[in-house]
Amino acid sequence: MASFQDRPWLRRFVGLAVGLLILLFIEGFCRLAGLGKPDPASDPFVSFEGTSPLFTTDPRTNSYVTASERLKYFVEDRFPRKKAENTYRIFCLGGSTVQGRPYSIQTSFTTWLRLGLEAAYPDKNFNVVNCGGVSYASYRLIPILKECLNYEPDLFIVCTGQNEFLEERTYAQTKRWRTAHAAASKLRLYHLLQSKLRPDSTHTDISRPILKQEVDALLDYRGGLEGYQRDDTWKRRVQEHYQTNIKRIISIAKNAGAPIMFLKPPVNLKDCPPFKSDGPANESYERGQQCLARADYRNAETYLWRALQEDLCPLRLLPAMAEDLRNICANYRVPHLDLHTLLGRECPQGLLGNEILVDHVHPSIRGHQIIGNALLEHLQPTLGPPNPGWEHRRDRTFQVHLDSLDALYYAHGQQRLRNLRLWTKGRTDGPRFRNQSSLTRE
């Protein structure tokens, strides 16, 4: 009879089995000891050159204020360093819709929400902090979310999805690499080894594209619209990245015990033609307009959604990504407010258009008021019944606030709107666009 030494295949099998048992033992120990917990803040798709805090301390007022170096993309907002008793603190994260563009935070839903809360609950203090960054996509919100966890939040409100296609990313990893990474990332030992080999979480990873510290949008370049070509593979990668980011945001907030809710961004479906088309998008949009002229609203909506989906320059939330957001929120039991449907009630047949949006995505001032009121209604089960007569006080406060805004405020907003329309056409004053894979500044 052949001995163990004479059976090399058996020796290899036993060695492999022993190795697997050792790994299983180490993995089990890591789980029991709480070691190697995955960090949801780690982005498997991209890394950054660096990050800097959104807020800094203002010693004169003993408050946190938006850092001056971030004001190119954010508008100054502030809140007390010491959270007073009976204070409810909300951080609103997202892109330019949160900021209130083309105007500013004075007429953003964040301001209307605060004014409404103060009218409904005069015995409470409210901090509603605007963290809306122009052109900020979901992956750029993670550092802001982590930072704001240090400021005693009572609620995060996140509105994101319109800016996912603005920055050039290669997603260079092969499908095989991404599959292996997804499998390995389920193991505590994998995360423990990563933390030991790369203890600095800000360290860049050469296996992922490295993005600049601030937004580097294709449309910030002259002729940047040329960079958008049909690339269904890249579109799928962007959608996959968006799914991952929504889950990461939820996990970070839940792990910290911070309540969170999402807003589905609105899109101008009826009155916004595709920004770039190779034929199908424009054709679908024209058919949609023809159906509207015949009052055939059902087919009109179908064609208009198809036009949005086929747009080669997706500056509006894609239907599939909106569905992803809804499903993820449902699976994680996170509140989700559909702003597209909410604002669509202001438009004929619910087809969202220029009646309530000032451009392809941004709500009018009245639209922001509607959003603020809907959020206040959402918060009532948490905060309790509002004081009697609160709606009259709110309406009066809204009007007083509007009257306090001078003509220059609206003039600046209209100028931003004109600049935005040029920007969406690739007509900007920025450096010249050269090619999609390598953006070179003059």
C-alpha cells in the first residue's frame, strides 16, 4: 500500500485543507474580537489627491463656518460650536440643488425648512446647515458626511444623483479584479490586513483613478461637451459606483447612529431637450413633443424618458439610477422623498417642466418652498404636533424673508442661470478640452 509520502496529490490536498482551516480560524477570531470591520468610507472605485474640512472655527462668534478655501463650490453657512439644549440639528448634503442654484442658500429648501420649523416649533432651536456643493457627485459627499458626524447631527438629508457623469473617471480595473475585490471585501482578515498595510485612510491607491481634491468637470473646459461619447460600459460603471455610494452613505450614518433620509432629485422631463445626441435621444424627444401636441400624455412621457436615458451628456438623474435609489432606501429602511413626483404635481399631467424648474434640474424658489414644506411635514412625527396657527406664521415669515432679499440677489441668480446654460453647451471660459482620457490645461 502506498504511503502518505508516495501520494503528492494527497499531501497537497491536506496542506490546502490545513491552510483553509487556519484562515477560517483567523477569520472567526477577527469576527469574535471585532477586528477588521469594513470601512464603508473606503471607495473601491476612486481615490482623491486629498481632502480638507468643509467647516472651520470662527473664534469671534464661537461658531463653525464654511472654510474660505471651499467657497468656490460652497456658500458660506455657519452654526454654533456648542449645541444648545433643545436644539435639532440637520445637515443637508448634495449638489447645487441643495445649495439653491441658480440663486443661493437664502432661497434654498434648507432655509424654507428652517423658517417653517421655527414657525411650527417656536420653543425649539433649529440648525439647518447647507452642505450643497456645486457639481458635487455622490462620491464627494462621503468626506463631508464623515466630518459632519463630529458636529452632533440629529438628521442628515441627502439629495444626490445629478452630477455623477461630470468628472472623467476611467474605471480601469478589469471585471475579474472587481469581482475578486468584492469577494475579498467580505472577509474581516482582508480589511485587517488593509488597515495594517495602509494605515493612513487618505493614502491614494494606484489601482484606482485619483481625482483632484475639488471637482474637475468636463464641462468646465472649453469644448468639454466633445468629451461625451456613447459608452454604455462607462455608463454602467458610473451607475454601479452610484449604487455603492448610496449604500456607503447609509452605512456610515447608521454605524454612527445618525438618522438619514434621501431626496430623489427632480429632472426637467418635458421642456429640456438632450444636451448631446447621436440620433436616438433627439428623435425620442421630438416624438415626445409631438405626442404632447396631440395630448397623448402617456406616450409622450415614454418618449421623453427615453430621450433622457439616451442623452450622451447625462446632466439629469437617469431613470435606472432613480430606481436604484428607491430600491436601496427600501432595502435599508431609509426614508425617501420623491421630489420629482412632488414637484410634478405643479405641472400638467405630472410631466415636470418649466412650470416649477428654472432649467434642466434646479427648482424655482417656489419649488424650494414646496420641498421645505414637505420635509417639515415629514419631520412632524419625530418632533411632535406643531403649535396652533403655525402655518399662518410660516407664510408670514416666508414673505418677510423674501422681502428682505434685494434686487441684486435676483440679478446674480439670473446671471448664474445664463452662465449655466452656456456651461451645459460646452461654452465656458475655462481651459481648452483636449481629449477624454487626458485633460490638459493650457
